[in-house]
Amino acid sequence: MKMHSILRRLSIVCYSFIFIQGMMLAFPFILVLTFGIADAEPRTRPFMILADLGLLLLTILSFKKKTKVRMALECIVYLMLLSPLLRMLAIFPAQMFEYPGFIVPFGGFVMLYPLSVLSSWLEYRRK
């Protein structure tokens, strides 16, 4: 398996294991994205939908041939996936996110996804 593929999968696993603190317990962020759209506040819904579309687009792109357009779309998908997290970080106090269930997977996603895009781009450039 190629390095960019391993990094991408690890970054998506990290993204799936980001836990968002609820009223009584933490929920996996991936469940919040898929099932929480109806309960989300109206200003947050577009960001959640954007992240869901980003996950779908990433799935579709994984079956496509590497081109410059695909590489650009992978960068855009990163921003799409990051947008609901940045929105939450902006509207809630930082103390709500100071626990390992958020920090470790969030850091993993933020670092591994760009590394996977870079690795993929370097491989594309070599061909």
C-alpha cells in the first residue's frame, strides 16, 4: 500500500474518532455529522452538510485517476472537513475541547491529511 493511502486512511480514522462533548457524554464527530444535522442550529448546518459532502467526494475521488484537478479537490475536501470543527472551536469556549478524546484525533487529522495530500502530489509529480 502506498504511503499517501496509509496516511489518508489514518487521517480519516482520526477524523472519525474525534469526540465532541455532549451534555452528559462525548459523541463521535462522525455520528454528529450524519445524524445531528436535523438537531443542529441553523448556522451550523451548512458546515455539517459541507463536511458530509466532503466525505462523499473523498470516497468518489479515491476511485479516480490522479490528476491535477483531483489533487486540488483533495485540498478543498480538507477545508470542507475542517470547517465544522473550526466553527465549533470559534463559537464554544476552549475549555470544552481540552480533553484527549478531542485533541489527539483532531491533531492527527490536521497533520496526517495534508501529509497524505503532499505524499500523493509528490508521487503524481514523479510520474
